[in-house]
Amino acid sequence: MGVMTSVSSLTEHPQATGIYKVFFLKNSSYELSTKISKRSLQMKKIRIFVLGIAIFGLIVSNVSAEYFAAALQNAINAASASTGITPTITSTWREVRRQAELMAAMSNERLRRDYNNAWYIPQMIAVTGSSETGSPTVTEQRIVAFENIIRNALTNPNTVISSHLRGNAVDISFRNNDDAERFRLFLVQHFPNVTVRYTGNNRTALHLQLR
């Protein structure tokens, strides 16, 4: 009986007419829309997969900074446990803007000393508001100028302005120099992978960074 004819037989039957032809056309349209839906679903899955990779890449790109911070935190914890001294963590990872704010507030003398008179330091000293030994006049214009100098310097792959920008440095402070010195000696003796130096003028603060 014609009513029992399968869809596959209709596609092969050249004489299919009337209700069968209408059924065939509707069924073909359904199959086509189904294929399109499946393809759309596949494309959505691909887009979600690609987005997932992108998000994963962003997470992975931050792992190094978190790892360095953890490594330095472990060193600080060990030194605190051994010496009984608990320092105050004053700075870890920094954005370029924050780095610019800190450097813009430094005297020319300190800029040369703390940054080893690097090639970009003369550009910073030339910025309006600089002071040789005293506190400079910090304005938004000065900060922006420093930020631009830093960003330009960082385009040179061989230039490292501050390990804070990479997340592998931390600054800590103490109540007095005795505590700072005991803490420093422990780190030097037990953590050869950590560089330790005094920062500031009163020798109650240390800068730590991974080698």
C-alpha cells in the first residue's frame, strides 16, 4: 500500500506524486533543518572550546606570578618561624601605573641607586618636578610621563625595570634594623635562590626577589 511506503523508497521512486511528494518535501526540509541545527550546535561547541582555551591561556599566563609569590611567601614563612620575627609585607606584584607612582615619588639620587642608573633613568630625571635629593613634586603629569617611559623601556626584552612587574619580588618592613638583619641573614643562609637587599635609608625594609 502506498501509505506504508518508506521515505527511502519515495526518494528512489520517480513516480512519487501527491501526498507522498508533499510528505517527501516536508521530510527533506526537516532533514535539512536537522542538519543545520546539528551543524550550528557543532559550531557552538567549537566556539565554546576555543573560548575555553583562551580563558585557560589567561589563567596559565598568571600562574608564574602566583608561583613566584608563593615561593617568596614560603621563604618568608620559614624565616619567621625560625627567627620569631613577623615582617609586614608592603609590596608584591605591581601594575605599570603603580610602578610609575612609586618611581615618580623618588629623588634623582634614589632613582640612580635603586635602579642601578639604568639607561632609562636620565629620561625620568628630565621629567618636570624632579629633585636631586629631596622629595619631588608628584603630579599626574609626572606620573603619566614615568608610566610612558616604563612602558617604552619594557618593549626592550633585555630591560627589567622591576621584578615586581613580573610578580617575583616582594618588599617587607620591620620594627627595627636588628629584626631586619636577623631576617636577612636567615634568608641568605637558607634560600640561595632568593636575592635579599635593604631598601630605603633606615635599613628596616628588605627587598626580596627570586634569582
